[in-house]
Amino acid sequence: HVQLVESGGDSVQAGGSLRLSCEASGGTYSTYRSYCMAWFRQPPGKSREGVAAIDTRGSVAIADSVKGRFSISKDNAKKTLYLQMDNLKPEDTAMYYCAYKSTWWLPLDVREYNYWGQGTQVTVS
């Protein structure tokens, strides 16, 4: 099993920036040899949606709603995933979740992921 722990959520004003982190642990050697990790978010009263994903090779998928403002990256040595969020807007307010799966197929589809973190809250006012 893979454990995921997010951090970095906060309350910020519109136009501000935040960087979210997701530290992975557990699993086996193969867990980190080939994977896809992603950020999802769930605004209050709405369904969870894909924000950005990255795989072992560095392939990236970014949702249109955040393209040009958010970027995803990873530190393999630290087993940590990041989400840099710039020019934040009130509509970015949501609980942000980190997720893991072993393949790149449909990287922003919530149904494809089988490991999830507990989430970190981002509030933009």
C-alpha cells in the first residue's frame, strides 16, 4: 500500500501563490519505478476534479481551468509531489488531494486512482 500525505494548504488572497506538497511512503520498489501521481480538488458541494498529473517519465497533464497558473513537479529522491499554484482565484478554493496509480492511462480521471491522501484545504478570498 502507498501512503500519501499532503501539506501546504492555507488561506490566501486572490492573486497569491501557494505550493502544495505530497509525500509518498510505503509500497515496494516497483511502486516508484513506474507510476502516475496527480492532484485533484473538490470544491464545496461539487465533485472531485483532476488538476494536474505527472508520470515517471515526466509526462504532464494540466486541466484547462488552471493551465498557465499551476504547475506540477516531483522530487524522486524525496518521493514528493508538488503543485505550484500562482495567481490564485476564489474559484480555486477547494480541498486538494494527492493520488497515485501505476499507469498513465487517463491521468486526470478520478476513477482511475486507487490511492489517495487525506487532503489539504486551500481557501482563496
